[in-house]
Amino acid sequence: MNLQATLAGIPLFKGLTGEQYDELAMIVVDQEFKRGRTIFSEGDPGVGFYVLVAGLVKIYKLSPEGKEQILHVFGPGEPFAEAAVFAGSSFPAHAQTLEPSRVFFFPRAAFRDLIKANPSLAMNMMAALSLRLKRFAHMIEDLSLKEVPGRLAAHLLDLSGSQGDSDRVQLPIAKAHLASLLGTIPETLSRIFARMTKQGLIAVDGQVITLLDRDSLEDLASGEQRLG
């Protein structure tokens, strides 16, 4: 698949013309990273933004004590670090690959020139940033108001929705990373998985989670029910 066709398949660039895809192809930097490689670190100059073509990337912060808090895990087709295009400030978090990944990098200055000539690009960027803001608002709400079992239940239901509302959910990341994403530690998460399994809410088979009792999971996610 050529570069223009790959760009056309990225939701952020949906609806552009062939000429606009050609212009994007002229400025994009096609990068490949092995698993566990750092793409950028907190405090690095925000010289551009990225779109993940293949693989998984985690965005995370580190406390002064070295504790990791995952803010988001991005999959193929998703942009990240877009704020750098408009703010031009340093990156506010770290980005690291969770598996071998292919990433498109768009330099800030060149992409801003394209935006000036193609307002539809700016609208797509605003939509992506608005969705990101909504996700972070939900994340802050979950971390501050929900107990860990409720966060896990909500996450499993969200995964189910993104995977076609299937009752068999494939965890895209390791449970240790999931624990960080949910604001807890692996040992606590393992105990919650075990309690949910014992109470018949889920069945666990490695990275595959079967949702056995959606109603109870929804009650747990909403805070109407607590895990016994």
C-alpha cells in the first residue's frame, strides 16, 4: 500500500482530496520503533505530532518517586501529541511503544502551513482534540469518584463496545499496564479479577475476558453496586 493510500485510511485525514494527500505525503516522516522504545519524553520540545499506523503506544506520567500513571493507550489510526501543533510547547508526558510500532510524524511548522491552506484539516484536528478532552474528563471522573472495581467494569464494557459489543473481550495491553491505566497496582487488579470471577461476573482466560453478567457490570461501573 502506498503512502497516500495509508494516509487516506487514517480517520484524522478523512475526506481530503488526492492533492492534499500528496501534500501530506511530502511532509510526513515514516518511523518504526521496536517494543519498549521511547518516542518522546516529558519536557522534550513539541516539534510536531504523531499518528500511530500499527502497534500500540502508551502515554504516561512519572511521579517524583518513579510511579507510572498511564494516561492513554493508543492503537492504529489514532493521533497523539496533537496539542504540539497549536501550542508549540514541550510534550507534557512520555510516549513509549508497547509492541513493535509504525508511526507517522508530522513536523509542526510544515503541518501548520498545510492547515492554513486546507481549513478542513484544522476541523479534523479540533474534532480529535475534543474527543481527547472528553476521554480525559471521563478518566478524571473515574479516578476521583469510582473505586477500582467500578473502573475495571467500565473499562471492560468500553472495550466490549469498541470490539463490536462482544461478550468476549480481548485485552489489548498486559494486565500490569491495565493496572496503571486504572490507577492501581497489579496485585490489587489481580484480586479484583479473582473476586469478579468468583461472583460470576466474568471469566478470565489469559488476555480474553468473557462478560457473564453485563447488568451487574453496568451497575458496578455506574456506582449503583459495589463488589462484594
